[in-house]
Amino acid sequence: MVAPRCKVGKPPAGPRPDRWATLNTFVDERLAGLVIETGSAAVIAVWLLLYRQADGRTGRVSRLGSRRVAELTGLARNTARVALRALIQAGIIAPGSRAGEYTVAHVFRDDV
């Protein structure tokens, strides 16, 4: 069985993202590696927050800067920034054109 792929960016016209598949893929394939790479479990809290706040169809999150991420996760602001950078570098989220905008990678049903 081939593992589902994550895509960041504009969703395909037809299928809707499968949010459970996205969550499962993150936990099964990315979570441990990110914690090992960053040395911090903060990436988990930040990803879960962004995932929860994201539009279910597009994966876009608006108006959620590092200060707000820190407040909502209980992390220090610098820790939140480091976690956001780690998620961007890993390709799990993509920065938007404005500060505080991100797109969360989704698994689409045609990928599974």
C-alpha cells in the first residue's frame, strides 16, 4: 500500500481533502521525525492548531501570527516561531502572501 501524499497549495477542482487522512498521515509519517529534527514537541502543538484553524477545503489559515500561535498553544513566542519555521521547511505548511497566513498541506481523496 502506498502512503498518501500531502499537497500544499491550490486544491484540485474535484475531490475534497480527506481531513482524517491528513491527520493520520501527519501522525504516522511526519510527527516523530519533526520532533527528532527540531528537538521539540512544539511543532505538534503548532501543527494541530493550524490544522484546526484551517479552512477544510483549501487548507488556508488567515490572521494567525506567531504571537497568536504562542497564545493559543501556551508556547513562548520564540518557540512558536521556531516551530512555524520547522513546519515550513518540512513542507507541511506554506507561508501565505501576508504575515500570519499559512496553507496547511492536505491529503486529497484521489491521492489515496
